Amino acid sequence: DLDDLGAGLTEVNVLSTLARSPMTSAEEKRRYLDELAGTAERMVTSLDEIVWAVNPRNDTVVSLAGYFGSYAQRLLELASVACGLDVAKDLPDHPLDPTFRQGLFLAFKEAVTNVVRHSGASHAWLRIAVRDGDLVVEVTDNGRGFQTDARRHAGDGLANMHARLKSLGGDCDVISASNQGATIRFRAPLPMGWL
């Protein structure tokens, strides 16, 4: 969001000042430049999210699927995780409420971030379809997985995803077991008149 972007710009300013200082050793300069590159990369992603979120042309099922696919591939590629896409060809090109779109995106972003941070996966798959009037988004990985009965101890990420989908009138299913990867499935109802 804009707060993250502002914090990132402050960090860029501080790191570039430190890197240019004659008091900074060559080793420190390299470290600051590496941090600067990482911060700039995160800011580009944040800015891209903001532009997508505020552009009303993106308020359709088709554009949401396209953005989710490019977002997942970009983020997973940075973490050296191959990403396969399976997006239904018959998605309806109907409008989405911006609140629906943003809520679903935040849950989806959490799922992809979990693959990067926690799974240890080498491959992930994104599947998007409309089934029985519901928009269904699945993020699957071949990582270490986890015991789903222990998910309440796994931090706020899973709880946040469940809460976001519940607020959209949908649900979030978590399918996993130790050393068997994980699937996070979001299901959110689309208004029947749109299908």
C-alpha cells in the first residue's frame, strides 16, 4: 500500500546516502547496494499492486485471472520456484466489485507468499476457474507441507485468508500433510446475474 511505498522510498534514500558516503567501506557499500536493489524490487511490486487496484478497467474476472497469473509467476520466479498456470478459457468477462477483487487479491497474495517463505517448494501451480457460480482460485505447491490440524498454530496468515474469504461470502480450504505439499483453495460466489 502507500505506507509501504513511502517507507520503501525512505529506505532507498538512507541506503543510497550510506552507499555514497566516503566513510563507508567497500564491503559495506556492496551490502547497502544489495539491500537497495531488494528494496527497489519490492517497491516496483507494491507500485504495480497499487496501479492494478485503482484501475477500474481491471474490475473483471478475466483481468483478475490475468493479473493473478502474472503476479504469481513474477513472485515465485524471484524465489526460484517454477510456476504452472491452469486458467479456464471460459472465464466470464463480467465486472467485479472492487472490494471483492481487493479482498480476494489479499488472500491470494498471502497464499503465494506462504509458498515462497514456508514451503521449500520447487514447483507451484495456480488454477483459476468458475464452478457452480463460484470463482475458484487454487495455489498448490510440492513443498514440505504441514499438518492441517496444526494450522491454528501457524501464525496469522491462514487465519487472515479464512477471514477474507468469509467476508466475501466464500470459504478457504487448506489441504496438506507433512512432506506432501499443500493446496490453498479459495471459493467465492459470483452474483448469479453475471454468469
